[in-house]
Amino acid sequence: MKVPVFIERCEDGYSALMEYCEKLNIGLSGSGETIEKAISDFLRVRDDMKNFYKSAGMVFPSDLEFDFRYQVASVSV
């Protein structure tokens, strides 16, 4: 399953946000001083969530893919 992740400019740099997905029962976000750092933090949060699911005896979606989308009004690429 491919889900959108929105990259936006924020006060302290950039944010990467996957809004809550009811089908997956999760939402994820990351932040950083640069776009690359925000995406890296987002992926770290995803890995943390995978570990949490495993420790709770739940199954994290194995087919989860991300479509990173840049909010043009707030991001200079």
C-alpha cells in the first residue's frame, strides 16, 4: 500500500507527515532542519513504530510504501 507523506516548511525547518490512515490504524511524522533530515526522522519513527508493533504482538503492514509529496507553497527544492 502506497500512502502520501507531505513535506512542509515549518517554523523550525521541515516536517514529513503521513496523516492518520484508518485502514492502517497509524499516522507518522518526522521533522528536521532540512528536507533530508525530516525524511530521515520520518523513517526512524516508522522503524520505531515497527518495533512497537512487534513488541505488542501486532503486525506492522509489510507492504507500506511512501509517496513523498512536497507542498510547493512551503518548500524550496
